[in-house]
Amino acid sequence: MFENLSQRLGGLFDGLRGQGRLTEDNIKDALREVRMALLEADVALPVVRDFVNQVKERAVGAEVIKSLKPGQVFIKIVSDELTALMGAENSALNLAAQPPAVVLMAGLQGAGKTTTVGKLGRLLRTREHKKVLVVSADVYRPAAIKQLETVAGQVGVDFFPSDAGQKPLDIVQAALKQARVGFYDVLIVDTAGRLHVDAEMMDEVRQLHAALNPVETLFVVDAMTGQDAANIAKAFNEVLPLTGVVLTKADGDARGGAALSVRAITGKPIKFIGMGEKLDALEPFHPDRIASRILGMGDVVSLVEEAQRNLDTSKAQALAEKVRAGKGFTLVDMRDQFQQMLNMGGIGGLMDKLPGMGKLTADAKANIEDRDVHRMIAIINSMTIQERLHPELIKGSRKRRIALGSGMQVHDVNRLLKQHRDMSDMMKKFSGGGMKKMMRALKGRIPGMPM
């Protein structure tokens, strides 16, 4: 998401170098570029106009701190305004209610509503430790109920059965009764979607809202519809008291217009953003972190949070102790590192959160794929235990057998072994006091570095 916008803004500030002060003249071109970048990202015109005016008002005449460059000051101003545009801070779900807290999901057909119900259920179960029940009131779309039952089983939340022959109102009332009897913390209700906003659909969802009195009414919308997403959300908000928006399929939207327009047009916060098809690919929407990604500064906070959730700390600790003791870095250790990387969303997920990665071209990103990681794991899996622990045993005939077993070529095996040697050499520098020696050698060369 935001690839186009990030690339447009990436080299925007070079022209401001050497300026001791930001003036209307020396930021004129930069403001024009910001305006064009936002319009190309399919951000609504009124939103672009207000945004550019806000940036201009703050930037003109701003003094440049001695240690910073004018471009950096301008980036800070743009970052602050982007954050404010998207809602300043994360707006968490309000589940402070007499259990069960009811979350009603509304939206058009095809927006990914049913999958999002499952993703949200998983997030609440794993991160908030809530007991969750989900129910489908979509009696119109074939297999909608079965789809939610399947998704619920995959994410480990309970499913309340319903039937296409029932009335939606009867379904949700029975589900609410079950949620109370079963002492559930949260009940998530999946409502029917239509291909467009119509009176019949709105009337039904209004009735469901009145019967359930939900603490959260979330509108699920496809990010790839651009600024139309904000307009559709606005239409829903006029007849239904929405509390927030969930943007889906954001990983397929290179523009990002929906994320930048929804809050300004509807006045409702984006609470979650879907960044992939996997059932764990739903994240709380943090405007400041998204603004940082747009400007190529990465999202290190989210990266650290993801590491804390997904990394096996016991394995990481064992490897650290092994390296310190100088016991060597085996192909088993290497495979574990690859697996940890995949657990954190793969190379693509890591790259989106690392500073500077937004400046990479689409072609450069295409060359870095998780497929290569899976191939290397397959090669290691084709080895014997002895070969994984002692890579020096792997010679000609063994290489051919390993390549054949993994469906790769001998040169692929050679490349993996070279990568392992490089990683192993790096690990040796940190063993047996190597880190202290390295720091001692650097002492005096880096200003302000302690002994």
C-alpha cells in the first residue's frame, strides 16, 4: 500500500537542501508535488486542498534547526499533517460494556466482510484474550453462512449456526441469547451485503442494529475502491450510527486514497486495516505509523510488536548463547532463522516496515520474494541431520542428491552453502568476546562513544 505515493514523495525534498529558511518560494514546487502525489493516489479533491493549505500555513517561515535540513523540517510537517488527516492516533475497539459486547459488521458485497469477521475474532482471541462468538445473518448470499463457519474454525473462535431459511432478526436475537448464556465476551455479527447501497439493505441493517444495540458498528470497505470507499462509508453513516471503518485489501492498493480520505469525509476513524488474505493479516490502524511508511521512514514500532508476538524467544535466546560460546552456526540454525522471518509476515511484510524501503522500485521489490526463502528451507530439509550439523561434509555427490530431493539445481545448493558460510563468519565475530574487541577497536573513531 502507498507504493506510488511513497515513490512520488521519496525524492521530493532534495530541492530544499541548503536553504536556511522555508519560504513560500522554495516550497512552492514541493507543495505542487505533494498535491499531484495525493491526487494520483486517488485522494478526494477537497481533502487534498485542505491538506496542502494546512502544510503551507505551517511550513512558510518555519525556522530550520541547526542540526536539521529544511527538507527534514518539511517532512516533519507533512508527516504531522498526514497523521492528523487520518485521525491522529489509533482508535481502539470500545468493548467496555456488559458482556457480551456486540460488534456489528456492515458493508457492500465483495468487500471481504465475512473474512474480516474471522480475522477480528482471531485478533480479539489471541491479543485481547476474549471469548468470541461469531454469527452470520447473511441469508441471501449462497454459502455465506458456511464460509463463516469455516473461517471461525480456522481462527479458533466459536460459531453460532444459522440457516438461510431463517429471518436475520431471529438469527441475531438467538445468537445474542446464546452469547449471554455461554458467558462470551464478544459477539461479532456478520450482516448481508449488497452490490450497491439500497433502501432494503439499509432498512434490514437498521433493524438488526436496533435489536442488538451494538457497542461497535464497523463499516467494512475495499481499499481498492479509492475515494469511492469514503463516499460509500459516508452514505452508510447517514443511516447507520457507525463507530469506525475497517479497510480491507489494502495490500492490493498501491495508491492509498481510501486511507487518506475516509476520516476526513466521514468523520469516523479507521480502526483496522487488512493487509493480506491470511487470517492473521488484520492490524489496528495507527495513523502516525502509516504516515511514517508513506514518507519512507518505515514502521519500526509495528515491527517490534510483531516480533514480540511471533518470534520464538526461547530459540532466539538459545542461538544467542550458542554464538557467544563460539559453538558455530549450523544449517539447522539457519533454517530456524528463515522460519522466524516467515512467521513475521515474510520478506515483504518486513520490507514495508523498514526505513528507506519505500524508495525501492516495484521491480526491485519483485526480486525479493518469500519464494526464495521457501526454496532454501526445502534444500535444507533435503539434507540428512548430519549434513545440517556439519555442512563441510556436503561435496559433489551429496550436492546432486540434495538438489534432486528438493527439486532444485546444484547451483542453488551452492548458493545456499555460500550464504551459510557468510552468516557463519559474521556470527564468529560476536563469539568469544568478539563484540567487545570490535567495540574496543571502534573506540575513539565514533564521536560520543563510551569506553
